Amino acid sequence: MLVGMTDFSNRTILVTGAASGIGLATARHLAANGAARLILIDRDADALADIALPCAIDRLAGDVADEAFWDSAQPTLDDLDAAVINAGVAGAGPIATLDFAEWRRILSVNLDGAFLTLRAAMRATAKRGGAIVAVASATGLKAEPGTAAYGASKAALMHLVRVAAKEGAGRGIRVNAIAPAGVETPVWDAVPMFTARVAEIGRDAAFAEMAKMATPIGRFAKPDEIARQIAFLLSDAAAFVTGTTLVSDGGYTL
């Protein structure tokens, strides 16, 4: 039964990076909790086409870091109530050997793309207010070797959220971030260390091994757990929460 402040009935919500991982889990959770319409964005058009949900869906395949894409998408956002800025890419490498092209690839999606999404969402919700959640990362809070580009992109995103919250408050726009640590999503497939271990011991065992090394709680999060926390930040239950980052890391940053 849908009751109270976590009911998204009659709301139109944008989710980027919606074809897999946290984005897909969030879309499913919002649809199950009454969302009337979801605007799902991802570069993978085929995966978007395969998504079936109990609500109206607009599927937009494109690059969130492409300003022209957002210009063309803006009319679709006219009745937007909320947005989840989730699209991102991963990568690893020490600063001394990191190619500038790889640095730019990660910053382009994780920061430029987040900015363009945020700008579009704030424009669309300027007249009636709304809620926005950006998916950052605990790597933006805790320094680890090899995470320069990814960690810097997520640290900048958290500050961007704070600025947006201050700018949006007078128009009824709440902006928050969530900073997960390890989550069992396909983003890890871009990390050479992880893929090497998967080849040796299997995916589940690789996740378990990494979690034991880095997470005091002893496991990684499931995408559904992060989706529920994103939904809380979007919901009326968090109506007095803005400009903050919810750290959901199993103790990783302790």
C-alpha cells in the first residue's frame, strides 16, 4: 500500500544512467511506489528498450555530457518533479601514468554530464519546485591510490550539489547527494583489478573479497538499498533536507 511521504503518485521523475545498476534499481523502486512517469536516460538504447515498468516511460538514449542532447530533451522535462543524477563512468590509474584523455573521459561524464543534467532539472523545476539527488561516491571523501579522476569528479559533484541547493532553495528546489562506497553494479567492470579477480574466482567471490578488505560492515551494498535511500531524499520525508550528502558506505570512510 502506498502511504504518506514516500508515495510518488502523480510525479514525473528523471533518472540518468537508468539502464543498469543503481539507476535501474531506482527507476524500479520509484515506479513501484507510484511514480506516474519516468524519463529514463542512458547511452545504451537497447537496454533502455528492454525496461518494463508499471508507469509511463520516456526513453531518451544519449550522452549526458552532450549539451545538444539536453537542448533537445528540454521539452520532455516540462512537467518534471524530481531528478536522479546517476550516470557515471569509472576508471583507475595512478596520477603519474594517467593519460589526460582518460582523465577527461571520466570528468566529462561524471562532472560535465552531472552539471548539464542538474542545469536542465533546475530549469524544469524552477516554477514549482522539486527534488534532485546526485549519486556521488565515498571516493570523493576518502583518498585512495589510483582514484584521482574518479574521486575528483565525485568530490566536485558534492560541492556542486551544495551550491545548487543554495541557489535553488528560494525556488523550492531541494538538491542532495548520496555517496555510496562499494555497490554491486556493472561499473566495477571498468576496474582492471576487479575484472582480473572475476576471471580467477568469479564475480560474487570477487565482490566478497573486496568488501572484506575495505568495508567494516563486511559486504558491499546492493543497488536496491541505494535506490531506497535515493527515494527517501527525493520524498516528502526529507522535505527539510537540502545541500547534504548521505554517506552510505558500510563504514568505509571511518
